[in-house]
Amino acid sequence: MFDVKFYELPNGEKPVKIFLDSLDLQMRSKAVSSLTILAEFGNTLREPYSKAIDKGLFELRIKFAGDITRIFYFFCVDHKIIVTNGFVKKTPKTPPSEIGLALKYKADYEGRLERK
């Protein structure tokens, strides 16, 4: 079992929590269920639930009633999974800006971890 943690900005905001709160109730429920599956299966979770993106970054793939959302995450020491940000997918390809933001959050998290 893995421990899923929300990435936290220096000001205390959690981008994934903000994203989840913005979703309608049914999609939010599906997303939370998907996070539970991620916690259970961790690094053994594969498509259609999860896909590797770049530089240790993965996306959790959530689909409900024709709507598609993605939540980015990465693995950390001690069976931790850090979820960074999410978005509603409206185009066939994942927007590079969303991937870039997730990679920025990942680098920030790892940098703060190293300074401890």
C-alpha cells in the first residue's frame, strides 16, 4: 500500500485539492476512487489507469461519462506518491503547459526534500 500525498505550494495551497474541488460531484467521486486504486497498486498500476509521461512523472487517467481528467503524480521514498496537479482533458494530446507545471512542482518538492 502506498501513501498518496498532495503536493503543497510554499503558501500552503494544494493544486490537486483545488482541482478536485472544481470538478462536478460525479467526476470528483471517480477521481477519488482512482486515487484509491493508485494507493493500492502504486508502481504496478498500468494503462488504462496510469501512463508514464516524462522524467519520473506519471498521469492518472480518469474517465467518466465521456469526460476525461488527468492527475499528475510521481513516486517518492517510503512508498509515497505525490500528486501535483490535474486538468480536464479537451484535446487529444496532453497540453505541454500542464506537463511543464507538474515537472516544476516535482522539482520544487524534490528540492525542498533535499534541503531538509
